Amino acid sequence: MGDAEPVGRQQVEEFARDGVVCVRGVFDPVEVARAERAIDEVLRRPGVLAITASGPEDPGRFVEDFRRWTDVPDLAELALRSRVPEIAAALLRSRSVRLYHDHVLVKEGGTAQRTPWHQDQPYYDVDGRGVSAWIPVDPVPEAGSLELLAGSHAGPWLMPRTFLTGEARWFPEGSLAELPDVEADRSAYDIRAWELQPGDAVFFDFLTVHGAPGFPFPGRRRVLSLRYLSEEARHAPRPWRTSPPFEGLADELPAGAELDHPLFPVAWPR
């Protein structure tokens, strides 16, 4: 990229204020094609963490898979060699970022299942700031796109629950405030959503409350989400299975340690 700034100052300030920003054309056409190949490989060859996040009665299907960069070379190339980590570092105002994990999300056409409103941070085994990049490889109409509550990254942490059954499987009941009922009065919130083209990206803070409608449209909504940790992020082992899990990591990294581990390579600077 030479001496060009990875993202404009206005977008950096918008991200600091709102916890979310849309950056157009993050992947070029070659990278979009690479992401399509990677996602299709993940679908053909699901990993041990793959889940179906829609019920059997759903007319469509919502599938997810996690942490595939280590065995899908195209994912590793995008996560570590694209513009995304440099943009992540700029938005976080961090001198460096580590890759935390990749996340593939695919809603088939006609899927009714909504992705419930939630924050990502409470599901994780890290403390400190991080950012997600949500990058579709299919055109996404605004009515089927990711939705985010601007300003919600200021906190507090809110109760994480399982998406289908609403269980408090992580923090004990009553230990965190509950998420607001956004759908009861959407006009009360500053909800951000964009119509997206392949290669556009929505960057959002780990604490930004977000969700997504179903996808009652033709075609599919294939998304690659890449997650990065700021230089201040530290390991925070939990007494429960996190989402995604990192089995055995607590035996290698103590609480409060920098995430200096092959699972979390420095993605910027290269």
C-alpha cells in the first residue's frame, strides 16, 4: 500500500465514537474470489467447531465454522496478508494486531433464523480491545445485512446466551446486565446497517451490540469474519468453554499474559 493511509481519519474517528464503520472495497476482486474458494472449502469440509445455527423447521439454513485459517490456506492468506489487519490496527489505534480467529457464516436463501442481538466480547477468553471485520462475498441488501447499535461499545458487558435456546451457558444468571429488547422498539436505538457488495467490510468493536435478520432472498449470504486483537489484549481463561474454544490454552498461557502464541500470529505490522 506504499505510504497511503489504510483508512481515512474520519473513519478512525467514527469507529472510536460509534464502535462501527463500513469500509468499501477492502478485498479486491482476486481476494473476493479467494474468499469464495475458502468459504466453499469450509462448507465442503466442515471443521470440528462447525455448527448449524438454525432449527430443523427453518426453510433455509444458517451454518457457521470457526478457526479454519490453520488448515485452509486461502483463509490464512486473507487473514494475514490482505489489507484487513492494517485497517484493524488503524481503527484500534494500535501499533500492532494479532489474528484472534476467523469465522465463516453462511445463510442460505430463505433462512428465517435471526442472529440474535449480542456482543462478541463476553463469549471470548481475552480481555482488552479487539475488532471484527464482517466481509461478504455475495451482494447483501440492507434488509439482510448485519445490524449494529452505534455507541454500544462503551459497555457494559451484557449477558451472553446461546442463540437458539437462550441459555446462560457462560456467565451465571444475574451476573451481567441483560441485553435490551431492541426489537420491541427499534426506533429507540441508533441502528447501523449497509447494503454491501462483495469485498466491502463492516468493522466493529468486540463490545458493539449487533445482530442480523434472516435472509429471505434468492442466493446465499456468505460471509468471512476476521477478528483481531489490539496490543493491549491479554489472555483471560474462563472456567467454562468459550466460543470459540481454545482447549488447553490455559496450560500454556497464564491469565493476564500477552497472546504470544502460534494460534495468534502478529498480522500487522508484517
